[in-house]
Amino acid sequence: MYRVIIPTILSEYGIRIRSFRPNARLYLINIIITGAALGIFRLLFNFYVLSLGYDEALLGKLVTINNFTGLLVALPGGYLADQMGRKFTLVLAEIFNAIAILAMVLMPEVSVLVAANILFGIGQSLAAVTLGPFLMENSGEFERTYLFSFSSGLQMASASAGNWIGGYLPTWVANWNDTLPTSSTAYSGALMATAFAMGFAIIPLLFLRRLNLNRDEKSVFAPLAYAAKEPALLGKLILPNLLIALGAGLIMPFMNVFFREVHHQSDPVIGGMFAWGSLAMGIGLLIAPPLADRMGKIKMVVITQALSIPFLIMLGFSPWFYISAAAYYFRLTLMNMSTPVYQTFVMEKVEASARATVASLISMSWNFGWAFSPMISGWFQVRQGFGPPFLGTIILYSISIVLYRVFFIQSDKEESLAPIPGD
């Protein structure tokens, strides 16, 4: 049976990938570079801040500042992407990210860390609100779900390489500078490399061809009119994502700290874990489109996210490192493999003129959750450890899964909302 199914899936993937348009291919090159850079950054930034003598409470505040900025910027960022074009917005996002990381490394005072996280939040938000509309405009219905998932899977695979490199990079820098691998000097040198990588990632974006949108799609008032016309739909699309963001913000920014403090693991071990985790998630993201084709987008979202809950419990509460690590891989893969599928679902349900705005609102809901949860989690970690944050995540994830089912699955049908004609 598997000898038939696996070649069929691979052949189907090959056909869809060959259908990717030139702009999509250039963006995938950018994703490879940016994904690796972010893999290094996300592994090492927390350790860098702690090596400077700051505590987890400041880490939580920095994550909150980053995401609160993204929350404020998302809606105007969507308008900017509509008016100035996707290419301009993506290039601007990369520039902001590179400058922010450089500032964190060169001037590690609290005020500069705060300002740099604001700038980094702007860059991340601009990229996030532009992604969905850009992929929609540069794909057809035939390959669209595969492009969304393939881009996410490729980013995870690149992040896997970045995580692996990040686990060893401070040691390499330390050997070069004759210092300790856990020193701020070693971490700052490693993060400097990510800033240069971000700058290099701009190059493929410069070759993007600008698409000519209809005047209706560039109207400033069209998205507002759509929001006024479809408030119930927007609420259904956004609320489950908001709950997921609130839950994720409690634990995900601190997973490296969790494995260091609770399970007493070293940087190379944690870097290796993150690398394999990103690779596992990348594989899951590549498997997602065929699953969505066979069982339906929302049904796939509900099933995979529900299956992740038991592994989340084992991850947070198992006293044994190896069980917690194994649970980390399964939870990461199952919970995240549905993300691009849901992004496709959302973009297909709204009019073209409102896509950037809806992408902005989805991004705002994510940043809203991450703006408040990390600060709360940091407070609990200092006083009571990781137990309360994990419990909060389990509850919020469970509620969101129920809402996906209530909002979008009726009488065992996958989607209760009809697609927009003409897409």
C-alpha cells in the first residue's frame, strides 16, 4: 500500500512545485536565507539577554514589546503593502530586521534592546501581513495550498539548519575570541552573523516583478467596507487564532530556557533539539497539503491540533528529558502543520480587495496574544516555574480547537462557508 501511496504523493508534489511562478520561486530563495538566520536568532537571543545579566522577566517584556509593536503595525502595514506593493514591503521588512539585530548586538543596554525589539516587531509584522496576499497573487488554485505549505516547510527546514548552526556558533566564536561559549561576547558574535544574513536575503527580493492590481484592490476604503459587511466571518476567522496565540505566547518563546533550566541541557543539545524539531515540523508542513486535499482543510486543522494536546501535556510535565524531548517533536509537528493550510483557507474566504487587511487582522490577533502572554509567563516562571504557563496553554489550545469545529464544521461538512467566486 505504502509503495503506491508515497510515490503518488511525491509525484503530485512534483507537479504542483513545477507550477510555481517566478515570483514565488524568488521568494522561496529569500525564505531559505531568512529561515536559517531566524533559526539562529531565536535559539540564541534568550541566552544572549541572560548572559548580559538580565532575567526572564525582562525576556518576557522584550517579547511582549516585540509583539505589541507588531499588533499596532499590522493594520497600517496591510495598507502599506496594498499601496506601495508587496515587493517594497518585503524589502523594507528585511532591512528593519537586519538593523534591529545589529543594534541589539552593538548596544546591549535595556533602552536599546527595547527600541531594537520595537523595530524588529515592525519588520516581522510587515513580512507577516504581506505573506498571505503575496502568495495568493503569485499562485493559482491548482498549486496554492502546496505553495503555502511548501514555503512554510522550507522555512522550517532552513530554521532547522539555523538551529543546528546556532547550537555550535557561540563555541566557534568563543574559540576565535578566546572566551567562554556562554559569554555575551560569544553570543553577540553569533547574532552578528544573523544580521548579515538578513541583509543578504534582500537580494532575491530585488528581482521580484511587481504585479498590477485592479484599482478596486488598491482602494483604501475597500477593506473597511468588506470588514463592515462581514463582521461575523472575520470574528470566526480571527478568534481561534487569537486563543492559539495566547497559549503559544505562554511557552514557545521560552522553550530553550525550559530545556536549560528544567532538564539542565547544554546549548549544543538544545540547538540540536531545535534543529530536529524544525526539520520535523518542515516534514509535517509538506505532508499537510495532501492530507488537506483528502480530508478537507478545517477537518485537518482540528484533527492535527487535537492530537497535539497529549504531547503538550507530556512535554510540560514529564520529569524525564527524553520523554519531554520526544513530546516536543510530536507537539511541534502536529500543532504547526496546519498553519499554512488555515492561512490558505482564510485567504480563499475573503475578497481580493480585503486580503491584506484580513492578513493584518490575523497577524494582529497573533501579536496580541504574544504581546501579553510572555510577560505573564515570565512572571510565573520567576515565582512558580513552568507549570502554570503550560497549563494555560493546554486550556487555550483546547478551547480554540472546539471553536474551529463549531465555526467551520457543520453536519460533517468541512467548510460551512462558500469560497469567493472567481478565485
